[in-house]
Amino acid sequence: MKDALRRRLVNLLERGLISRNGNSYSITTAGLNWLPGYTEPQDPGSDLVQAVRAYNEAQVALLREHLSSMDPYRFEHLVRELLEAMGYEDVIVTKASGDKGVDVLATAQFGITTVREVVQVKRHQGSIGRPVLDQLRGALHYHQAIRGTIITLGAFSKDCSAAALFPGAAPIGLIDGPKLLELLVKHEVGTRKRELTLHEFDPSYFQEASQAEDAV
């Protein structure tokens, strides 16, 4: 029996399923994973973080769904509120007609320089092509602006992205759907932040107290 046990221990050692320290043997992580039905204990804190992340992702999905069906004019006002939350001043939503492709006007302060910016808002979720960008760039001088931005729930085509920072032309910023949602969440426009209080056991407190008592 002793010989059979020794051979089994040698086999487990060679396979890395156990480790030896003197006359003591311990099961290794590989050994635990080899056991049928064994699952590694999960950190409750990790489960909590995953649950919070899943909840936040679900709330952002709800926000996107609501934006996709929002009245276009109300969507423009939402963008106005976002720009104001980001620190822009004198933010104005233009009239429905005669805006030459410009939906929102805003002023930004960069150091001692005041910059006029025009914004075109596209609520639809399709791809924005270069003609839309060229139209906005051509409207800059009508509003004494030196730069513009296109904000959409959708995306931008490759040629549109390439022309946004074309050398020698006025810069046009591009904010697609994911970036727009990120900004709305960050500045709490259409969303709000809720804080939860968690109480966590602190073993270091008792360790420090024990060490202090031993030193007395």
C-alpha cells in the first residue's frame, strides 16, 4: 500500500497537480482545476463591478434608443444643453430654415481667444458622407466662424473623416454616436449619476491593533 501511494504521489508531482514541501504535500492550482466540478471562488467585489458595468451599459442602450426616436428639433436642443454643460457660451439653436446647414451656434474660449463654432446635428443613424462636411465648411463664413463640428448618432464615411482635417482648410470636428453617448453620460445630460455606499471589512485595522498591543 505504501508503495502504491508513493507511485501515485510521484505521478501527481510530475504532472504538477501537487507540490511537496518536506514531508507535506499541497494541491496546486492546476490540481484544483483538474478536479471535476471544481470552480474557483469568485471575488464578490469583482461580481459587483461586473453588475454595475452591465447596468450602466443597459442604461446607455436605453438612452441611445430614446435619442433615435426623438424629435429632430428637440435633439438639436439636447445638443445645445450638452455644449453648455461642456463650457460653451452663447449657444443658440438656429431657425429651421435659412441656416445653410448650421443647426447650432456656439462660442468657445481658448485662453484669451474667443472662437465662434458652428454645429450641424444629424439624428439619423446612417453614415455621414463628405458632401455634408463640405456644406458645413462652406457655411462658416456666413456665421463668422473659423471651425465647425458635425454631431451624429450614426458614423462617418472614410472620405468624410479624411477631409475633416484637410491641410489648409477650416477644421471640422466629427462626433459619432458612441462619442456622443460618452459625452452625454460624462456631463450628465439625459442621464444622472447615482452613488452607492459600500461597507468593506478592513483586516488591516485588527492587524495594526494587535501589533500595537504586542509592542506595549
